[in-house]
Amino acid sequence: MGGELEVERWALSVERWSLNQPLNIRLAAPSDHDAIWSIFHGVVATGDTYAIDPNISRDDAFAYWFAPNSHTYVASVGGDILGTYALSPNRAGGGAHVSNASFMVAPAAHGRGIGRAMAEHCLSEARRLGFTAMQFNFVVSTNEHALRLWKNLGFQIVGTLPGAFRHPGKGLVDVYVMFRTL
Amino acid sequence: MGGELEVERWALSVERWSLNQPLNIRLAAPSDHDAIWSIFHGVVATGDTYAIDPNISRDDAFAYWFAPNSHTYVASVGGDILGTYALSPNRAGGGAHVSNASFMVAPAAHGRGIGRAMAEHCLSEARRLGFTAMQFNFVVSTNEHALRLWKNLGFQIVGTLPGAFRHPGKGLVDVYVMFRTL
């Protein structure tokens, strides 16, 4: 399948990256789209962290990741896109002061601080854009890495959705709603 | 403005309704669209219950109320559409077993049990469609009528979003996430 080949190619380029090179985070450009799709496809394919159909089409993925009121960023090292995040209002109307954000790191680049760097960039961008809080609607309770990171960045669990996620290996697991003011 | 005239006309037709006539709930048809827009416009115009831009266009309202994976219903009495609701998966992928629903009753028809009748119909439809739970993502804490109804129908508050809604008269107020199994 084309997507898998792309992800493999991506993994190879990601392995070339060393921590000595600076991480650059900026708004996504059309030339980043292939890299974003590789990351998106690789992240949702496992089906264990995002409530997104693992077989989502590229068009549907882009409609989600580049929604009309989203700001979409990429994190790159030496020209290789290793992560991407999307920042948007969580709700419209009277809920538009609360932001929402989603983060994806290329599977082969996990554990190198890219998620944290993007999250810190995102909190700063959210403040700059005038949001006064940030909410994560769907943090799967088994995603310990994300949970630890969000708590470390000041987010609190404000809600627990019982059995709201069907984990491919663990069955129905709880989901957290997390929130922090900015 | 056209919308306001439509709502006025609607209010007049709603006042003709008496409780002696049976309430009919069914899937929405294209011929219901004007009535649905009148209700939608009337409900969001107050800006105190839904996190939707009170000035939302008809096209955007329909994109929201008739999303691709939504089932949209109307409640009518003697040919007059008095309420509408939309039922959909709350999330895709591993979250698709949890449903979400939104309800709107024509402002002039409040207090006549239409919301409760639609909610009971909705719970039944959600079970029929195979959902195993229902979640409301954004119940404004000052919306006492809705809160009472949802609690009465077995929903529990599973999350509190602090100050997540800017109420037009009361400023920032909390929002509840409510949940029940089916």
C-alpha cells in the first residue's frame, strides 16, 4: 500500500535526525502535505490513541487537520517534518475562548521531545491568538505518555468518560477530558 | 431580517398547537428544512445554551445539523414542526460506539414536553442503531431545564469544564459533560 511505503521512507529519513540539530516549528505550507499525511497515517493506523478511523482517506484527514478555523503547524529538523499539530477554537459562539489542540509525532521520532516542544509552542500560540484556556476532549487513559506530558504541562483531568474508547488490544477503556487555563 | 420574520410566523403557528394533538417524531425530510432553520435560528439567537455563533448562516447550520454521519429527526404536531434533534457518533474509530445528540425545541413551544419526548425517542433510536452509550459534550450549567431533564433521563455529570461558556448575561459559566450507557 502506498501509505505504508511512504511511512517506511519517512522512518528512514527520521532516523537520520540527531538531537544536535535545532527543531523548527512553523505554520504548515502546502509543500508539507505529503509529510503530514505520512505522519497522520502512521499515527492513526495503530488505532490506540486517536478516535479516528485507521483507514481514513487522505482527503478526510486533511479536512480534519486543516479545518477552516484551525491553525496547523509542523515541527521539522534539518528539513525533515517530524511532527504536526492543529490548534483551533474548541467550540464556536460562547465557547470560542477555549482552544483545542491535537498533536502527532512521526512514530519513528517518538521519545525525542518533539511532542513537548510542539505543546509548549502551541500554548504560546494559543495565548497569542487570544484564547484563555485549552481543552483536550479525548485523551485515552492508556496513552500514558500523553497523560504524563499533559499533566506536566499543567493540564488537569476535569472529566472521565467511562469506556468511551475501544482500544484495539485492551477493549473498552476510559477517556479523560483535560483542561488548563492560559 | 428574513430570519426574524420567519421565527415570528413560526411562533404564531406554534401557538395554535394544543397538547391534545399527538406528537409525531420521524426522520427529517427536505420539506422540513424551512421549519428546522426557523427553530435552529430561534434557539441559537439567544446565545445562552448552545456554543454556536448566533449569526450562523443557514448553510453552516445545515452542515452542522445534517453532518454526513448524523441522523436528523423532527417532532411535529398537526403538521407543525416544533422540535428537531440530531443523533450521531460522538467520535469516529475507537470512539464510535458512543453516540452524541443535540436537541432544539421551537422557543414558543417550550415547556410542553417536546424535549423529553424527543430525548426518549433519541435514546431508543441510539440503541436501535447499535450505540452503547450517549454523551453530551457541552451542557451549559445555567441551562437548568436541560440539566434537570438529562439527569431525569439517567445522564450523569462526568466532567466539569470551568468557565468554558461565555453566557451573554452571566459571563463565564461552567459547562458539564454528561454521559449514560444505553
